[in-house]
Amino acid sequence: MFLKAVVYRGPHNIRVEEVPEPQVKSNRVLVHFKAGSLCGTDMHFYRGDWKWMKKGLIIGHDAWGVREDTGERVVMVPILNCGHCYYCLRGLPTYCIRGKFYGLTRDGFFAESKAMLPRSLIAIPEGVSDEEAAIVEPVALALRVLDYMKPNLGDWVTILGQGPIGLLMTQVAQLKGCRVIAVDLEDYRLELSQKYGADGNKRQKCRRS
């Protein structure tokens, strides 16, 4: 049996193809893909910036789906960690020395179904919409950065760039009680930054030498 998947065939060449159905082993569960989001990382290999990207790989590392065994909505964690190295044992699976990255070094999530380890699935609360669930991974990135910086209530935070990640950073910083200065080259992005809580913005012009 076959299912549809989004497959990388080289720069500017990504196709929807039929691929074999995943084999569900005893320690994995089947997850049916529902929605996902494109990352700036995806654009690097689409443009051909990363020559090491393997042709024939299923792309996608920001996604959610439904578990076949329980019917539960879940976010799929994009890193497959070993679970027993120095970092995994200390609750830092993203630093796993044997980690594999879905959509980059192994087949990703943009397929109708995916066999996953239960520990790589995070339940989605009822209050999170389907659209919001598709960007949980980049939201987690923004949360991690602000948690690492540990700004105080009322601190000024300057965020360079108001693309998708920058806008998420702006919203998270505002929710943490920070005042945000947003910097970008595009006026429409600065308008969005004000909509999402920036206290000030600046259009930065760059000169080429």
C-alpha cells in the first residue's frame, strides 16, 4: 500500500509523490498528519543553500496529527533522541549526541501517516486550535529563547527581524511583561509587530558596499 508525501528532489524541486506506508513496529504508534508549517530551514534546502540535503527525503518538521490508537491530537517532536546519553538523562533531549532530525536527516512529517515513538508525541490541549497546533514548534523556540535570556518585568527587548519567528518572539516577550522594539526592513512587518504588541519599531536600511 502507498500514501502521499512531500518529497525533496533537489533545489526548487519538491513534489507530492506516493511512498510506501510506514511500518508500525511494536514500540511505535501510527500518527495521521493533519497540518504543519514551513520553516525558514525548509527554504534553505529549497533554494539549494544546503548541498548535503539528501534527495528523496520526505520534508517537514513542524506538524501535528492524530494518534490512530487513541484518537488524540498530538504535536510530533522533530528530534528523535536516544533517551540514554548524558544529555537525554538530564532532561535535555535536544542536545542528544545521537539525535536524528525529522525532515533533515531522516524522513519528515509531511506524509499522510507517520510511525512515531510515544515519547516523541505531545498532547495538544483542547483550547489550542488546529491552526495554532501547526506552529507549536516555532512557538516553543520563542519561549526557549526568552526563558534563556530571563528578562525582568518591564525590560526593553529589541528583536531584529519581524518574520514569522520574530513576530512570535515579539508576542512572547510582550506576554512576559517586556517592552519590545521591533526592527525590520519591511513596513508591513513592522505594522504586524505593532498589532502583536511591539511598543516601538524601526525600519532599518542596509547599504551594500
